[in-house]
Amino acid sequence: MNPARTRKLNERIAQIVAEMLERRIKDPRLGFVTITEARVTGDLREATVFYTVYGTEEEQAGTAAALASATGLIRSEVGRQTGIKHTPSIAFELDKVPDTARSIEDLVARAREADAAVAASREGAVPAGDPDPYKTPGADAESGDSESGDSESGDAESDESELGEIPAGPDDDAGYSRS
């Protein structure tokens, strides 16, 4: 089946169901319902309509019962308005996206609180050990604080000769040729 056609049918079914719930279905159990999405299978035989209900658990259960009892009327209207050869069977499913989003927002809020606690405990702290733990080559030779012959690598000049590398001078092109 063409994905563009399926997508258009999804949107059309969601629109028809929303209009039916707003105008034609007069069940008192029907709460404040929002149709979030409709999904049709690839063979266009089954459609799942996702909805959210604003309210308590009892209102959600009443809305589910009202939608189940109105499924036949809604399916016949979907078939009449879409004009497709076989009207898909319709199933209503409570959309869990708002609940999932709410739980993710709670987790993010807890992570922000933990970050704030870590930042507060870090306030005024000083590093243990040297402020600059990374030694640079030649820093000991410049300052005159070299150790008395115990070093493993020797002085900076012998390190360069052992590796076979010659440092680039200010006039060198660092390996680039001029053309």
C-alpha cells in the first residue's frame, strides 16, 4: 500500500472520529476526549484510534465504555465519509504518551535537583594535589628545578633525538610545501 495514501487515511479517520465525538455521540459517560492519532494497518483492514481523557480514573473508564459502545456508529460513518471499498475495523486505545512525558519530566526535574546538590557541594572546593598536574616537556629545564640524574627519560634534547623528531622552528612550514 502506498505510504502517502495510508498517512492521509490515518489523518482522515482521526478527523472523522473527532467530529463524531464532538457532534453526534451524546453518551453522558463520554468525558473530555482528545483524539491524538489514528493508525491503519498496511492492508487497510484495521484501524487503531488513540485518545486521551482529561480526568480521573473513573472518567477514563467511562469514556472507554462509551467509545466501545459507539464503535459501530463511528465505523459506519468512517466508511461513508472515506469511500473505501472495505471499512477498517476500529479499536480505541488510551494514549500513554502524556503519562510517559510526565514521568520523563519528573526524572529530568530530579536530575536537575541532583546536579544542583553536586554544584552546591563543589562550591569553594580546591583540587587535591598540584593545580596543574600535567607536566610539559622542557618546563623543568627552564625553571632550573631538574632532578639530580634520576629521571628515566633524561633531558629534553635527548628525548627528541631518541624519537627522531626535530621540532619545527618559526621559519619552518610544518610539513607544508609552497607551490
